[in-house]
Amino acid sequence: MRQLNKTFLMLLSYFFIFLMAESLPVQAKQHSNERLMAIKAAYLYRFSLFIDWPEPHLGSFLICVADNSDYSHLIQFNLQNQYIKDEPIEVVSVLKTDDLSACQLLYIPKNIQHSADFLLKAKKNILTLGESMDFYHEQGMIYLYEQDNKIRFFINYEALKKNDFKIRAQLMKLSRTPIEE
């Protein structure tokens, strides 16, 4: 009986070690995703400091995240206690059917299919940022992409100009045309 308990305890401990080992890659991936979202949140914040909107807005600075509440929570967490143009930042998740007129910045993550649906609803005074090649080809304003394990961006100057946004030259100098695969 004693030998059976010892064997059972040993098997149980191996099982828990196996479970812990299996969860490590998930935890590492989750940490990596959170870090990546923190970097993207910093980009959203910094872009807004170098761009002037065509129309003044009142109240909080509203960043809308297309169809993804997980991203909106992470962005909100990373930008808490930050201000843009002396206004507190608020981050919300929006759907294609929502009214986007209160948004100052619309962020369309890579996983969103048919970014054109959101781009068509974005009014003239909404800065659009996206991560998919669809977004890039559909003339989104600022395209975020990964290249050589770094986040880079391309600024569609014509789309910004057409929508009366003013962008500082320092930011334009950092814009890079993506290499399509």
C-alpha cells in the first residue's frame, strides 16, 4: 500500500510538472503579445503628438479599436494617465455598425478582415491606423507593419492631406515604404 501511494504521488508530481512545462510557451507568447501591444500603444500615442487634426475636439481624446476589446483594454492600460492635446485618453472597442463620429483615432488591428468597412465609415477628422495589407492597399493613413523583428510604419501622405490633417516633417522622415511579400 505504501509503495502504491509513493508511485501515485510520483505520477501526480510528473503530471503537474508536465502541466507547468506546457503552460510556459503560452505564458511566454502572452507576455510577448502584451509587450507588442505596449509598443503599438506607444506608437499610437506618439503619432498623435505629431499630427494636427482638421477640427478641434472637446472632451477626452477617443481612440477607437476596431472589433477587438482585448486590444482596447491593453491599449487603455498602457496609455492610462496619458494626455493628448491636454485631453485624457479614452480607449473603446467599436464594431462596423457603430457610429465612429466621436473617434479621433481609429486603430484597425491585423486580425480584422475587411478593413475597408471601417475606413468607409471613418469621417474626415478621424486618423486611421492599421496593420493589414488590405488597410495599406485601401489607402489607410498610417500603416504599421513588422519587418526585421521591428515595428515600422508607412505614412500615406496623400490620404492625410485629402482629409486635411497636418503632419510634422520629423514624423514624415521616419516613414518607410513596406516591402510587399
